[in-house]
Amino acid sequence: MTELRLPASDGTLRSLTLAPPRQFDVNPAVFNRVVFAAAHVVADPLVDNDPWLTPSIDWDRTLAFREHLWSLGLGVAEAMDTAQRGMGLSWERSLELIERSIAARGSDTSRKIACGAGTDHMTPAPDLTLDDVIAGYEMQCAAVEKAGGQVILMASRALVAIAAGPDDYHRVYERVLSQLRQPAILHWLGEMFDPALAGYWGHSDHWSAMNTAVEVIERNAGQIDGIKISLLSAEKEIQMRRRLPAGVRMYTGDDFNYPELIEGDSQGHSDALLGIFDAIAPAAAGALTALGEHRDADYRSIFEPTVPLSRHIFKAPTQFYKTGIVFLAYLNGFQDHFTMIGGQESARSTLHLAEMIRLAAAAGALRDPDFAVARARPVFAARGVEI
């Protein structure tokens, strides 16, 4: 047993005893869901640069983490918002990340990878046109496919800034999808993850927006593998899932309700493309093994304690969830420092990090409690707390 004292909201330090980590049986051969973990990037803290403007990446550690995910049978969703796309990671660096990850994957097609393509190289502005947005999507999609990746068609800040209504979304998506070599995964990222995407699909109301999204999918179903929605609403995801054309997958992006959505019901289930799977990859692989072996009680018992951790990491303001993802990667030894692109390690409070340790320990998400405590101490000391 490992003990430490963590700060509480009343200003005191409260003792916490960390039990040994949980062990999970993993057999990717029995997985009966298509699952991607949206992977983070590891910053290089030893480069003399301006971190907010010219971020540097530790490529060895970044790619080693993808090997970790693949070793557990999880696919890699590359260059997504978990990798700080739109929050420090430029398109140029995103493309380099995509190319390096696809090269690391090699010819082993069991190591799944899908890659984000969007319009983030463009600055949203009133004078942009739909043709500009289409050209931006086309350029990034072509680059992803040239590298050998499946496209995840990310939501566009530029499009939502100029779209007059649903018809503009139909025009853009039909044009872009029609040119792809293989079916894409669409991505509906809610405004809780990115406030600049409020009103996507031409409606501020999610239910009305859903109608447009479903229409886009129905008209282009042959070019669509599935859609990932990140609205943090199980009800909305289930209703949309039931409306999808046959053969089009629902990839849950709901980091609050993923166990029930992946397990599904008598009318279907969700596959998964989740940021939280970066942080709880062994538990996720263990739960998917249990589900594939029809050990439903074990599936629930593995995932149940991870939900409070995930809800804490993704609590509002949700766009700062990457801080928690990287903090756990640091505690678990996947990187040697708690430094992030754009200085995002400062985006969560000391109390937030303390509660994360409590919840990670309860979820079995700390691979070595003694090691994690040794890693945590200098972080809290730098914030004026001796734990």
C-alpha cells in the first residue's frame, strides 16, 4: 500500500492509501466492437522555442505511446482534438504526426489508424466562401489519403462561421466525401469541446442539427464508415444511432456514458472513438475482452470505476480535458515530464489534479502507485503543496 496526502477544498491535506493496480486479461481477438483511442502528443520540453507559438514534439515518446495502444488491440485516432488539434498543434505538425504514425504502423492492418482532416489551416473569417472551405478540406483529405490513412472528417470552424444554413453543409460534405478513396468517419464535436463549433449543421438546437447530420449521412452513405458524436448525451447518441442507415457505424465520443453506449441494447450498440481510452487503455482493452467473451458482469465491473475519473477529466470547461490525459500519461511513465504544447499543463487547478489521482487510483488507472506518487510530488511542490 502507498500513502500520500492530497489537498482538499478546505485547505487541508487528506491522507489517501493507494491499493495495488488492477490487472486485466486482454485478448483483442475477441473484440466485437471497432474501437479507437484518440491519442495525445508528448511535448519536447528541452527545445528552446516559444511554446505557445512553435510547439515541439518528442517523436520517440509520442510514437511509443501509439505502440502501447496498438499492443492492447486499440486503434489510434490520430491528430484529433486529444492531440491538441486546434489548441496548439498546427496542421503542418498534424500532418507530420500522421505520416510518422502511419509509418510506425507499417503493413500490419490489424493496427488500426484513422486520421483527422479538417480546415484548421484556415482562419475563420466572413470573407471566406464555401468553395474556400471545400478546397481546405480537399487539401487535408488528400494529404491523409496520400499518407495511407483513413480520413476522419473533422468539424470545421471555418464552415460554421460562414454557413447560412443546412444546405451549405450538404454542399460541402457531398463534395468532399465524393472524392475520397475509402469511406470516412464524420466527427460531430459539440460546443462543450470547442465553443467555436456552436450551431454546427446549421442549427443551435442539437435535435434539429441531428436531422441535418442524418440527411447528410443518408445521401452519402456509401462514402461514410460511421460518425463519431461528442455531445455528452447518451439520449441523443442513442436516438441518432437508431436513425443511421444500415452499415454506417455510430462511434461514441461520449466520455461520460461510454460503458452503456458500447454495450448497447436490443436495437444496437455504439463502437467507440474516445479520448478517455488514451488514459485508461488497459482497462478499456480488458472490458472489451470481457464483452467479447460474453462476460457482461465483468465488462461492467471493469468500466464502472473509470466513469467518475472520465467525468472529472472531461468536466467543464471540457476543452481542457487534455491536461488530465497528459497528467495521467506522466504519472504512468509514458513521458518524463508534465509539459504540454501551448503550456496547457496550467489549464487545470491543483485541486483538480489531486482529485484526479484519487479517482485514477479507484479506477485502477495507475500502473504503479509508488511510481505515480513519486511523479506527482514535484508537480504539487511546484504549486506550493508538499504531498
